[in-house]
Amino acid sequence: MRFTLTPECGVDLDPDSELKVKIWSSFTCSHCQKMIYDEQILAGFGHEESNLSTTCPYCDKTTVAQLSIEVTYRSAQADSNPVTPRMHRESSISKTQPIDTNNIQISLEGEDDDPMDSYDSGNISFAMPEPIRRERKTRSGSVLASINPRSMKKKEEDNKNVEIFEVPYLCPIVLRKEVECVCESDGPGEMVKDDLATSHSILFWNMVWWFCRENLSSSLPLYIPQAFRHLHPTGQLCQTVELSTQWCKTAHSLYNNFEELSHNKELPQCAQLWRVVEHFMQDDLQSAVNLLVVHRTEAHINLYRELVYLGCRYKNNFSTLQFDEDYASCLARIPQISSSRIRTDDIPMKQADIHCRQMFSCLGLSI
């Protein structure tokens, strides 16, 4: 999804630059060190509005899920348009929404233009009734007040155009409670200030994530250029924000090494993995599973993700629901001599996980 700032007078905007933002939800359990993915995180969330934890599907211990965000500055000259993996569903919710805030008009570029979806925030009053207004700045009942986002190591030590960090991943009931705490203590106007992405970064990035997952129109991504103008070589605002929500960060797996395997399939280290790909593409899932159990390395992600991502990217009309059924059946028929190689994270998807995945829009696959 692409979002564009439209400058008014006095705005220091660079029209030939953009910020590329990737958000992914997979993270490593702090107890068993297994990678937990989005639908498993959602299924493990509790129902308490002050509980940040999810339950790991592998060790059954509670841990705090994390959203990872990567923000990259790039100039228009270096722009490229990679092929979007098929698992990613293009959002159909992008509308034109001009917002007049501090001399900046914000509009969202999209496929559909509906005049009923346009509004001017200048006509909306955020003033609270006098008896409700709070003078204090601390959030009563908030569980986020003492939490700060965690910085992660950048992709390259000398790359000053990339920033990667984590924020706690909030389930919707916790997110709603925290937003209400901010509005109650600081007034609803706090949620439309220019520095929203930095002053309430945990809430901001969770709202960006959930608005995308729910296919809801939002001007939230247009707050990002102000928060990351330090990535621009001259400190200007980037005009365009390209936003994608993904399953995971690029992993050493079959789906993103497909081309390399196909070009080097004669090499001993690639031959067996290419056979896995061939069996899978020929709908021989059992043979693909049997081979992958034996020939995968520790660097590869679990069996299920290896194959489901391969199908989502390279197979036409690929059904994850049908794959879930077939995978569970194949796993049960693995030869006994190979059964000792099955890892705890190779287990089939639970019904609750499948249900959570079906509830929200599809995530993308990093290329």
C-alpha cells in the first residue's frame, strides 16, 4: 500500500523520496526459542485488557509477542518494483482522505475513489467536556507507561538509511483499553498530534498493523515521514510511504531461494532440496515432506512454513485450508526411520490457529 503526502506552503518535502516500511509479527519464544507466527500469536492471546502475553503453542508458556518494524529511506532513482508474492492480498480500502493538519494535506492513493470517504478533520472538534478533561499526563490503568520500544541491530552497521525496532504486539482488547487511557488522561486530540508516531509509538504501530489487518482506511501511515525524517540525508520529509505487513522477516527457506536452487540443482548441496520443490510442484506432497525432513538444515524454518510459503508464492489457486488437511495427513505417514527428525514446531496447525488466520486479511511474504 502506498500513501502520499501533498505539501502546502512552508512544508519541507522531498517529492523524489520515499520510506519503505515493513512490519512483521513472527518472533522467537523467550522460553523454547521456537519461532511463533501471527495466527499462533492471535490464538494464544488472553481475554484480559491488561495482559500483554500470548501463549506459546510449543511450550505452553506465556511470553510477550513483538511487532518488528523496518523503516528504510530510498530515493526515487533507486526505486524498484519487486514481484509481490501471491499470499499478499492487495488492500482494497485505500481511499482519498484529505486531512488539513498544520498546513499539510494528506491523501491516500488507491484503486477506488469514493466521495463519501472524504472528510476534513478541521470540521471535527476534539475538545472534551469540562468535567471529563484531565490535567495530568500519566495514563491511569495503562500497562504501557513504563515500556519503551526496543532497538534492534541494523541490517548493515554503516547503513544510516535503515532503522529496525520492536514494539509489544497488542491484542485488540488491550489496544482499545490503552487508546481509551490516552484519550481520558490527555484528551482525544492527543491521538491526532504530529508526533503521534514517537510520543505513543507502541499504540501507533499497533494501530497501523490492525488497521491494515482489518482492511480499514486510515491516514496513520502519513505520520511516519515526520517521525523518520532523520533517515533522509538532508532531514526533509519523504513524500511517499510504502507499507507492507508480512508474516516474517526473510528467512533461509525454499520460497526465497527458489531461483538459486533452480539454477544450481546439479550441485550436491542443492539437488535434494530441488527434488523437494519438484515433488511439491507436482502435487506429490508426501514425497516432498519425506525428503525435506531428511535434507533440511537447522537454518531452515519448520516443515509447515517451508511448504505453505512455497505454495503461496509459486502455485496458482493455492488453498491453505486444503494444504493444512493434506499436510497433517502426510506428517502422520512419515516413515518411522525419519520420525525422529520431526521437530516440535513441525506439528500441523491447530484449529484455533486456522480460524485466526481466516479472520483477517492475508499477510505478505518478504522477498
